[in-house]
Amino acid sequence: MNITELSKVMKECGVVGAGGAGFPSYAKLNEKADTIILNCAECEPLLKLHRQVMAEYAKEILDAMHEVALAVGAKDIIVAIKPNYKQAIAAIEEVLPDYSDVNARIGLLPPVYPSGDEVITIYEVTGRVVPAGKLPIEVGCIVYNVETMLNIYYAIKENRPVTHKYCTITGAVKNPVTLKLPLGMTVKEVIALAGGATIDEYEIVAGGPMTGRLCAETDVVTKTSNAYIVLPPSQFVVQKKKANTQVAVNRAMSACCHCGMCTALCSRHMLGYPIDPTKFMNALSAGATGNIEPYVNTFFCSACGLCEMYSCFQNLNAQTLISVFKGGMRKGGVAMPQVEMGPVDPIRSQKLVSHARLTARLGLTQYNKPAPLVDVEVKPKTIKIMLSQHIGAPAQAVVSRGDKLTAGQVVGAAAADKLGVNIHTPFAGVVQDVNDKFVKVTI
């Protein structure tokens, strides 16, 4: 399969990054790549699904990596994974000899956060530093995560569209578990599958505790859903995600001691990126505008959250404020600056934040329990399939109210000339409602 054929299959089958922002996977394909990297870091506390899926489907995932490598002409395949994911590593080692026509190997990652940031992943397994503001292809790399690669396998081998999403349901629930969920299922229904909450009042974090967001029970599963974490309203992670921007600014003005810890432990800064949370907080709290570098350099923040969730002794909200400021600059049409990279921090290895220590600092150790991957059919009575589940242009509904659908049918089509992918229904059913935001289907 050549690169054009592979791109077409991936777009039509709706394959996007299965986590993060959901970048359409076909758009990463590039003949400049010499290395395909599988990101199995899964560095956020409590998340389990990538290592579990890797252990279960190593052959399928490596087959897909091999197909991608052949399509773009890459000679190296690297599975980036932490050494403590022993079951997944054993499964990979069993099938690696099948790909002798390329250089296929395991690249061990340190058990730290945020080793899953693709810029960090690339550096750890290749020694290459992606230039600030550039994409991995600038250093000859394409990075996909585990579930994305499994979806590519199904698209190539079976022409099967993406209709389900693996998710870990954990936190204050009776039976933490990892399940394959249909797109469009409500969060309330998802939590019930884990036996329900063990506390009367709770908040729900969609995604990891560091980069996830608070969500409602009426929200639905999408192609980028990775986890749903049930936590008490008073829990540290929840309180951080409820931070009021103006209050955060006032607290920065009154309490920031300019100790520099937020910058010292900044994962991108240690690789030579110009992002400097300390300088940003100093400028913001002083109202200084003579030097705009601390502000515009926030473009290079990865939003990992270490600065405010771990590093700051004053419990300030650097990442929240940086994200608000970045959003304002984008809205105002400010362009990302062209910058020169600094050197990699010579004592970087001594400053990395261990996964175990981060989990404890976040107050999540009590919830760090097994969440086994269970293969059960999940079929709600109604699903609400969102038409925007990825970066780029939303899909356009191609069905009408009352239409009878078959499983896997396209309900939202990507525009031919825009970045986007098709959206499909997981089940046969009848269209109950449709608009420019979603398609609601009764099963």
C-alpha cells in the first residue's frame, strides 16, 4: 500500500490520534520520515489502557507500524515504552523478529512525567530535539499512540472504521476497569459500567489528571476519550481545574516568590525551548509590557501542567494562566515567533519527575488500583455522535432524521479539501435527531 492509498483509507475510516487533540492521522504521513515511533508512555497517573491494549494486540499494532513504515519509506520502527510495562514488553518481544526488513526495536522510556509528550518521547528514544514550533517530521519522525495504530491496522486489513474507544474508568468507583466503549455513549452510563461512584458527591475528570478537563455526566465518549476519573469535589486535582482566572492572577501578584521552580522543572524548557514560566509569572504579576518575550514564548508551552500541579510551592496556577494567555494571542491573530533553541539542560536527568512521586503529590495514590481490560459488549439504547471529534474541520452530517442506519455507516463526512475525517455510527439504528453538532441515534 503506497502513501496515497494509506492516506485515503485512514481518512475514510476516521482514524485520528486516540487521545490529546485528535490530529487526523493521515496528515502525519510523510516520505521525509525515516523513523516511526509508537508512543506507549502513558505517563499520566491512573491511566492504564495503552499498556493493556499493547499487551493484547502487539501483533496487530506492529503489523500496522510496518505498513506505515513501508508506505513512507522509513527504515526504523521504535516502540517507546516504560520498563515496568512488563506484559506489554513481553508481547512486543515475541513478535519483533517478524519485521527483519526494517530496524524494529524497543526504546525504553524513563518512568517519569511527561514522557508521553511526543517531543520528549522522540528525544528519549532517538536523541533528536524537535525544534520549537515545528513538527516531529522536521527530525524525520512520525509518532502515533498505541490505539491509533490499532485503528490503522483495522482500517488497512478490514476497512473497519473507528466506532469505539478504549477508556479507563477509575477513581472513586466500585470496580475500576478498562472497556471498549461506543462513540456517543454518555459519561453517566460509562461510570455505571464501573459499578458506579462510591461517594455521593463527585466531579469527573475526562482524560488524565494532569491534562484532562472536568466534564458533565451528559458528555459523551469521543475518539479522543482516554479515561473518566471520579473524584471528590475537594480533591486537589479537581480544585486546580476549577481555578478562577482572575483569582489566579491576583494570587500570582501577591504570592509568587519568583523561586524559579516552575521553570527549573519545565519539561520543554529543559530541552532548550524558550518557554519560561517564571519570567511569564514575573511579567504578569508586575504588569510589565516592555519586554514581550515572556508572553509570546508561552506559545511553546506543552500544557503538561507540571508547573502548577507539582513544581510550585505557593500552589499558584502558571499553566492555567499560560493557557488563557495563549488562547488570547491566537484569537488576536498573534503569530508564533521564530526562535533559536537553547542547549539541553546538562542535569536534565536529575530533575525529571517520577510517575510515583507525581501520583502521590496529586493525592491519587489511593486510587492507583488495577483497572483490568475487560472484553464485554457495551450497547446503550441511544448514542449522540459528535461531528467534531478532532483537530480540523468538523464532519458534515450526511443523514437525516428518521434514516435507518447500518453499523459502521458514515453519518458525518469530511470535506475533501479540508483537514478532517469521516464519522461513523457504532451500531445499526434510527436517526432521532441531527444538526451541525451531532447525530443522535436510537439503537
